[in-house]
Amino acid sequence: MKTLAVLALILAAVATARELVYNGDFELPADSGWQTHAWGEFPDTGNCRLWRRHTHHEDRDFEMMLHKMLNKGFRLFQKVEIPDVRLGFSVSCRLTSKTESEPYYAAACISLEYLDDRDTMLGETRIYSATSGCNWTSNSRLHLIRAPDSLNWHDYRFHIDDELANLPDVDPDSVAAITIALFGYVDQNG
């Protein structure tokens, strides 16, 4: 059996100090602005869990923890229509992945999927943690940012237009929305 735990706090895309992500600080329950999607074996047997607490991190704000066990994926996500790509993105997260069965892998990430006006995914950025054997690789449509460790909370901040320079096959003028997700994945059951 493989286990995976993901913690995240404050997902926020801002344009001129205006927050575009609804309930990005998780001060409201997760079903306020966010959706879930589970796939693979046993998605509704308790192996996909969300916990909203203010005790995951030492500050007094709320955080969301996503816990995924067993085969395939679970994500908490929100699609955000954007005015253009001149936006800032910031997240504070602790990403943890663990597997008890090699050669299978587990991965946890904060994902930004760049969508066109027909909801076609043009490219993606993933801030992630993964066990050995993870087959994710950066390419012209996927930029991977590996978390330095799984023990500490890390803050990530970047401008979307600068980030898109890491995805040469994505036309910034075609990006009409971004899906932001807290995502956990387990390769297979051992």
C-alpha cells in the first residue's frame, strides 16, 4: 500500500492586488469555490480525504490537507478566468509523498494548468514532491519545480507571464483561464 499526503495553504493569483481565486485562503470550507475529482481504484472508500484546519501550519490561518492513498489520483481544483497573463501567483505549501512499495511512485503537487478559451489545456506548471521512480519530466508544455524537501513549508511566488517562458509551446495570448489544483497521485497498488 502506498500513502500520499499533501498540505497547502493560500493559493492566490492576483492582478493589481485583486485576488482572483475564490476562497484561496481556505477561510471557507473547501466546497466554497473548489471542486474535487478522484479517479482510479477505490476513489470513494476513504482513501481520498480533505482536511481543513488551522493547525497544519504554525500561523492561525486555515490550510487544506489532501491525503491520497491507493491507486491513481485525487485533486482539489478551481478554474479561474483571467484577464491576461500579467498576473502574480503565490502559494505556501508543504508537499509530502511516500510509498511503501517500490518500484511504484507517489507524487504531490500544486498544479497550474493553462487553458485556452475552449478549455483545452495548453501547458502546465507543477510544484511537486515525488518518490523515486516518478516518470514526470519537464518538456515544452510541462514545467516541473521540485520542492526542496517535504518537512518544511515553502513559499513560491512568480509571475505567470514569466513562468510561461518555461513553456515554449504555449502561446501566452491564447491563455484564457488557469486551473489551480492541489493534486495527489499514486502510480499503482503494490
